Amino acid sequence: MTPNCTRAALSLLVAMVVAGRATAQQADARLERLDAATRPTVAALLDSARTAILPTEPLVQRALEGATKRASGDAIVTAVRRLAADLGHARDALGSTASPAELTAGAAALRAGASQATLAQLRHARREPLTVPLAVLADLVASGVPVDSATAAVLGLAARARDADLVEFRRAVERDIALGAPPAAATAAAVTAADVWVNAGARQQRPGPP
Amino acid sequence: MRPALAARHVWTASLAAATSVFGVRTSAAQTTATVDVGVSTVRYDGFLPSAAGSLTPALTWERPDAVVTARGTYLRFESGRRSLQGLIAASLFTPPNLLAHRWRGELSLSAGGSNYADFASFWHSTGEARLHYLGAGRGAWIGGTGGRTSYGSAPRPVAVAGVGVWARRAQLTLAASATRSFVGDTAYSDVGATIHASRGRFEVDGSLAARLSSHGAGHGVYGEASTTFTLGERTALLISGGRYPTDPVSGSVAGRYLSAGLRLRTPLPRPRAIRDPPLPSRSPASGDGGGSSDVTARLEVKPAPDGAVRLVVYAPAAATVELAGDFTDWQPVGLQPTSDGAWESVQRIPGGVHRVNVRIDGGRWTAPAGTTRTTDEFGGEVGIVAVP
């Protein structure tokens, strides 16, 4: 490669980097809604996330949420920093190929109490996107289902269930809880219709002959 | 559900995205206790009809891969005679990763006894192994049972072989099975189908079966139906009736019956996110206005025809309703009133997990009902919607 070619390639590389940073800065223009003291700190966190190849949009949104809710600058920075850490942990568990939506859902699942090992198991168990299984996992925990039970249920379904099936599963659990079933029991009953209908009798609770 | 519809199907889900649920680690198992109190009219084959009162306590210990149930029944007939029955049954499913994809194993144990008027006593103990194939919304199983049963004499061996299939669509489940049973020198085959449907507070079960190739256990067609209507968190109404065959294993005599009863159950654990104390009326998450911040709003997320999402907030008493979320860059969006106290906005929301808040009459930002509310990190609360 000649010196001229090298210079041209370096110039092009520099231009691309500058353009990339300019684009990123342009996207961050939404951060104008933050106060002047908070904005640079959040921008630095975004840069760090970008360097770590983490999605920055969830971080921007978390900062904007704080701004809309008139939270203090410290609270906003703490929230963004925590989310960035959660996204990093989710990426560690789900792998570098995880989509931003998966990472966001994974971060929520970790925050709910799921372990990184669970996320890794889900990645191995399911080829399809994990956004919905992770959302269901975190949602079950939020609904009162013990973490262990929720994890077992979602892992059991992840390999074979479509997103729509998981949605229906979640609805069944939600409905049963609303109608009075203990969360873990509702999860157990809904994890597969087979559990209700083909088990050898221990779950029979319907009325029968005297 | 058709895939095309499923892809557009929008659902609400609540995520524990905040510290309120972080660290919630209760036991994986949960225990439920119920007591059924009922009255029945029953006519055992070869006997006159009789009215009876029943009391049936049950205790269930349950986790996703295992369940143990203990159940007893005290029956008192109008003649003054009484019957006692007891059963303990357990099922244990293999872990998902133990067998090949889509296959699960199940091991079950059952032991029970009954006593009628101090002169007729049964007991049985059996074990069953099943292999399940679990597909998406359908499945099949094959299994075998072995054990012993006794009716006031030397125990008799029990052997049962069975196969079954099932399919589930939304809130409807259909199942069919065929078994061949040997109890001592008694042999019989049962083929039958069951249906289970639920809608709102109602659950309905039905079964239709036939006993064939029977030597010593009777022949015929049998059918039962039952419904459970949930009255509240701790109560439900039960109605059931039908005709059932003799069960040589447990010792029940063929008959027909009609029963009605009330089920009482123990209080249930409360979800942590719902248990969170109400927020103060003014918080760092408050808006400027002093509107009716405590008005309860309910959010529903529905698919729109063009792939967009229709956000509907039910807030009948509201004068203005705003919504903000990570799909609006947290800019408040005013909703338009429709009818019946509903307000709506159509948004294009990418698939994934989203956070959302609602503000009524310029009050504070709240997480609407319809989602499991959880605390945000700014001293308020947030709701989560997930769009697949």
C-alpha cells in the first residue's frame, strides 16, 4: 500500500469515526431536556455504553423518564448507571449477539431476581428471540411467583413455545392468580396444559362424585 | 392463534424492573388448603337413592415440577351411616433438560383408603410412570401403573397400561385416553374423553367414557359434568353431577349423583408489587398540576389494523388523560376521549419491553391498572408493557 493510499484510508477512517460520533451526539440531542449539570454525566455514561457496545437507547429513555418525572440529577444518573450495569450483565449472560430488545428484557429479568445462569440457559434452550420469554420471566416474579418457580416454568416452555404461547401462558397465570390461585400453583398449572390434564391425579381439584 | 395475529398480538406484562421486587426470594413451593362443604343426592347401583352431606378438606403442596395432595372426605347419609375416604397423591416431573427435546417424565404415587359404616373397608397403594410428549398446544402420553389394592381380604395386584392425547386452544382443553386395567382377576378397558373450559370466573369440566371388555367391573357409558364459579379470593361454588363406573382400585361403587357445595380456601400470598404501599400524593414524580392524581386509570394495549398499537385508558371521571413512555421519548401525549369513559391514542411501538405512565387531570404520573405496578427509580411508580 502506498503512502498516499494509507493517508487516504486513515482520512476515511477518521471521517467515519467523526461522522459516527456526530450522529451519536445528534441522537443525544434529546438530552437537552436534562439540566446542564446532569447532561454531561449522562452523556459520558452513554459514551461508555457505546464503547462497551451496549445499546444506548434504553439509557437515553431512562434519563428522559427521570426528566419527565422531574427527578433530581443524582437520581437520573444513578438510574442510568444502574441500567447500564444491568445491560452489561445481561449481555454477558446472553452473548454478544443479543439484540437491544433482548438486552433490555434481560436487564429487567436480572433486576427482578433472575440469575445470569438462567439467562444463559434460556439462550441455549431457545433459538428464537428471547424478548418475550425474558419479559414473561420478570413479569411472573413481579406478580408474586417465586423466582425459582418462574425460572423453572419459563425454562420448561422456552424450547418449544412460540411467543404467542408464552403470552397465553402468562395470561393463564394472571387469570388464575386473579381468581385466587397461589402464584406458584398458578404457574405450575399453566406451565403446560399437560400438567393439568395428564398428570396421574395429584392435581385433580375439580368437583366429583361424593 | 394464527401466527399473523399472534405477531400483532399485543399484551400487557408487568416487569419487576425496579428495586421493589429485587431480592424477593420466597420458597419455590406453595401450599394451599381448601375445604369443600356440600350436599349430594347419590344413587349407588343396586341401592336406593340417598341424600348425603359431605365435608372434604384438602391440602396441596405444589411447585412447578412436583405436587403433593392430601384429601379426605367425610360423608353422612340420610340413613345416619357415614363414610370416610382419604387419599394422598404425589406427582414428580423430570427436569426439562433431563430427557430429549419436548419429552418429560412423570412419576406418581397414590395411596388411599375408605371405610363405610364400619363394615366395608378399602385401601390401595399404586405407583405410576408416564412419558409425556409436549408439543405446542398439544401432547400425548403413555404410562403404566402398578400396585396393590385390598377389600377386606388379601391384597390384589393392580396393573394398568394407558395412552392419552390432549390439545389445548386458548381456554379450551380436550383430552382423550384409553386404559386397560387388571385388578386381581378383574379386567376392564376404559376409553374416554374430557373437556375443560374456563371463562372469567367459570370453569367447566365434562367427561364421557365407556367401559369395554370388562370382566367383573361392569359395562356401560358414563358421563360427568361439573362447574366451578369463583365467588371471591377465598370462595367458590361447586356443582357437579353424572354417572360414574365402579373403580376396583379405589373401591368406589358405580352410581349417579348430583352435588352442590361451597369451597373455602386459605388466604393467598400477595404479589410484592401490588403490596407496595401507596405513594404519597406529592413525590418527586409529581407533575405540576394538582389534579385528581389518585383517580384509578386502567390501560389496555390493543393491536391496531395497520400494525400500530392502540392504547386505551379507562378513566371515566377524568377531564384530561395523558400518557408518556419510552415509545414517546417520555413526552406527554394527550389521549382522545372516545366513549364509556375511555381515552385512546394510536402509537407505533416497536416490539420489546416498554415503560409507561399515565397522568390524569395533570396530577402525578401513575402506573395504570392492568399492569403490575412497580416502583421506578425516581420515587414514583411505573408500568411496563411488552409488545412481541
